[in-house]
Amino acid sequence: MNGQSRRKGIEQSREQEMEVASGERPTDRQPDRWRDADDLRWAARHWAARMGVRTPAIHIRQMTTKWGSLSRVVAHASGGGQARSTTAVSPYAGRLTLNSELLALPRELGEFVIVHELVHLLAPNHGRVFKSFLHAYLPDWQAREARLRQIAGRT
Ligand SMILES: [Zn+2]
């Protein structure tokens, strides 16, 4: 007598949906291209660590006029006269937004945008201090900037 046990396969494979910019992927993978949005995000975190700045929250989305932007989250010290406790400190240094079009461009251009924006955590404007930081982290930043402009077809 064989008791037959019926087994039901109840394994459900959940497919993780990832936030990936929907674009055409090149069939042949090029080593100098970003694999996906996470790859770009990871690079931004990597650069933040390397530069010794706090990692900003990273967002990747379509931007019409810029390659990237950085908004610094500033704690409100004023505004009602009521002093708040300082416990609500953001874990992020700010918010870094990267244009998803960078995903289709060579890595070195995305890196340039990342470094440019992160340097703004050290120097808010594009003055002498800003440029010396860029020189330190990306000695060839001017060539990258020029190439990015060329590709974009805008100044
Ligand atoms: Zn800038």
C-alpha cells in the first residue's frame, strides 16, 4: 500500500520589479557603459565615500535641461522662533538627481556629472575652490565636460 502524497508546487517566484529607466538596451554590452540605474547609483555612492562627503539620496530620472543637480538639505534653524530638538538630522547630505540619459552615455561622462555635483557639497559655486576639487578628483574633467557638451549638442 502506497500512500501517495500529492505535492503541490506552491513556490511562487516573485519577480522583483526594479526601477530601471526604460530605454533600449544595446545588445552588446560595452564595458565603458553603465549596466543599469543601480550601477550609476552605486558609482555615486562610491564617489561620495572616496571624496569623504556624506552620501546624498540619489535619484535618477529624466531631466530636460541638466545632467544632474544637487540640492542640499538644510535644517531649518529659523522659522517661528521655536527651537526644535536636533534629533531630526537627515542621514543624507542632500539630494543628488541624475539625468537618466546618462545611462546611455559612456561611464566617464556620468562620473564627471557625479563628481561635479558632489563637489558642490564642498564648494557651492563654480569658483576657484570648486575647480581645484575637480582637478584633484578628475584631472581630465575638462575633456569630459567638453565631450558631454558635444554629445548633448548644446552648450
Ligand atoms: Zn555645478
